[in-house]
Amino acid sequence: MAGRVNSGDFTSATSFVWVVDDVNQGSVGLDEAVELPGGASIWGVPQAEVFYVVSSEDLTVSKYGVAGGKPELMGRLGLSGAGISFLLGEKMVFDGPDRGFLFDLNSAQALEIDLAVMEITRSIDMSDALIESADYTFLADPGFRKRGDRSVASVYGTSAKYDRMAGESKVLFFDPADGSIEVKDAPCGGLNYTVEAPTGDLYFASDPFVASLFLLDPERAPAPCMARMAAGQDEPDTTVVALNDVTGSPTGGLIAGSDGVAYLRVLDTEIFSPSAGSTHLEVFSAPSWQTWRIALSDPESAERLEDAPRAGGIKVFEVDGHVYENDSTADFASTTLVRTTGDDAPARALTMPGVTWGVLRVR
């Protein structure tokens, strides 16, 4: 497991990695972790007995095994020579245990990596994936999803100050066999989450950050939306779901549940009502977002759950066939994972310092 602990003013972060036996219960502390400077993310092939840490501080990809319950460094690859000057929102995709791809939209490329020897074998141009009206383009969470022989993900864009969201999104198709990229326009903007229904339909949705911006100034973000791409199709539907209309309040996020159900975050304006001077970050981080449940095939089914409100930030993780989301404190100093799939879902799971940034089954 990886987590990030932010400084008091959120201008810097320190990353930590834990090796745990069970993510469904208990807690971990900083004294049990391996500390890494700056922001870091973890990736890997489940049960391959190794994992990879991408460090934004050192601009490296490090390969780790696990020995005696602790991470053990097995190799390191520098990224500066590949034209990467900073990392933000990177993602990895794997084609077997020894072949991986690091997607970095800041440098508009995907690096193919021979993981057995930790060497970059080629760079794949990603410039067509960039959103021209944005300063930064990001791949959506939780990353690429398999779609036949290819993988698919949406992208969205923001201003450099994160105070505006681009009105458009794109959908990317990636074929790891030959490294080819196909880019298609999405029917609405700000698409930051992807869920696959049991039917094979893919649903893309904007997040509470978009909803926060749109609430304060509709000129700074597109209206929160959800788009579908039907099973067997490679074009999204042109008709989208207006999420705010479904719930009647600022709405975002899309977290998979079981049997075609998903969960949304909806701002409870009776708990937090923005004033004239409120910022989008205050709205986003306010512990005033309620959890709603929605049947993906019937958006009008959305209903509020009797659950404690939480902050708007969402991280989603998929482990052992189950989905987990974060329940973070308003200051993001602590996070409890919540399992959103299974007969007893939602169910509270492991608690850790900071914000959970990655979970991977190593063995």
C-alpha cells in the first residue's frame, strides 16, 4: 500500500509504502512504513511478487520485491534522459510481468519499459491525447481498463492553477501489442472516473472537483456529467446524464459497487453552503459530501444513503476482485478504506495516515 502525507499548507508531500497482510481490517502507522521523499505512486501486475514505485521527487521508476515483510529494492530507472522534467498524474499499464508502459501526458509520451532489465525501449507519441484548451491533461482514475485486446481510459484537462476545468474530454484506446493509440472525442468534459458494469458497458463521470468549480462559477467548469460507452462499441453515446439534475445538488465521482450499482458524492448544502468568498477548494474539501447509490442502467434511481458525510476527494482502488474508496478526514491527515463491493458493502476496512495512493496484491 502507498500513501501520501501532505504538509500543513499542501505545498509538499511525503510518500510511504506499507506491506500488509489484509486491507479489510486494522490500521498501520508511519513507524511501520518505508518513507519516500515527495509524491510517489505504486503499480504492478497482481501477484507477480514485485511492484514498481514511480517517484515524482527523483523522476525514477524503482522495482521492489518483498523480503521479511519489507520492500526490497531490485532496480531503478531514471526518467530525466527520456525528456521527463516533472511527473504529475502518471499511470502505468502492463503487458505481462516484464513489459510495461509509463504514461506521462506532461511530456506527451508513453515510455515502453523492459521491466526485466529496467530499460526504456521506446517512446510513443501521445500529443493527440492532449486537450488544447488545458494547461495540464490527466488520465482518469483508476487508469486504463481492458476493452477486448485494447485498454481504454478518458482524459480531462485543467488550468495551471487548477481553478478551471476544460469543457472537453477525450477517450483513449491503447493497444499494448503494437503500442498504437486511438483518440476519440468524449460527449462532455471533466471525465475523471471510469466504471465497468456487469454488462460490459463503460461509464465515465466527472468528479466533485468539477462540481465544486461549477457550483461557484459555471464558466469555470462543465456541468457534472456521466457518459456511457456500450459493450462492443468504441464510440461513447452522444446523450449524457446531467448528474446535478439526477440528485438536485452538486454531484461527482463514480465508484463501482456490485451488480451494476455505483456510488456518487453529493454536496449537502445544508451542511456546507458556500458564501460569496468561498473557494472551490473549500467546497471540495468540506466534510459535507453525502454518499448516494445509483443503478448505472437507471440514473433516475439515485438515492441517498444513511452514511456520514465526507470530503469530496476520491481515490479508487481495485484489489482481489473488490473495489475500495477512500474515506479521508477533511485535512487529509488520515484515511479509512471503504469496500464498496460485496454483500455487506459498503464496509469499512484498513485505516492509514495521510491519503491512500495505491493498493496492489503482491502475492
